[in-house]
Amino acid sequence: MTQDARPDRHALLEFQALLAQIAVLRSEGDADRFTADDRYRWVLHRLWIAAGNEALAFTQAIGQPVRADRTRANLYDLRNHLARSRLPDIDESLVRRFT
């Protein structure tokens, strides 16, 4: 495996691709689908976790704390909430607002 010459760029490209997938899913559903379709909601959870991971990877690549930028900090906080919570404990209204 080779070392990534531009890990910051790689993280931004991954982040952009994840946001594009979230936008596609958002356009395919609504609040009713989010509530009724477990798989749809689960996929959005996983995409937001991955987006938060890329936000963290980007800040690490540029040597900046994740809290230095509000948008990246918010994504990282959502990622932590989704990744560390049991499904019944997830604040779904928060996920809907982000989506």
C-alpha cells in the first residue's frame, strides 16, 4: 500500500462523495419514509457516520483540531452520537435535520 500524497484532498473527495449520496437519498424520501423505513434510516445513519469520519480525517490531515470549524465539529458530533448510541437511543429528529 502506498502513502497518500494528499490525505487532505483524499478526505475532501470522500466527504464530497458521501454528501452526494446523502443528497440522493434525501431526494428519494421524506419524513414519512424516514420514520417508516428502517433500512432507509439505517443507511442515512451510516452515511452520516462516514461523513463525520472524513471530517475528522480532513482536520487531522491539515493539522487542525476538529473543533476549529463549526461545520466539521457538528458533523463529528453527529457521527459520535450515531456511532456510540444504541438504535433506540438515537435522536432521529437530529438526523432528519442534518439530512
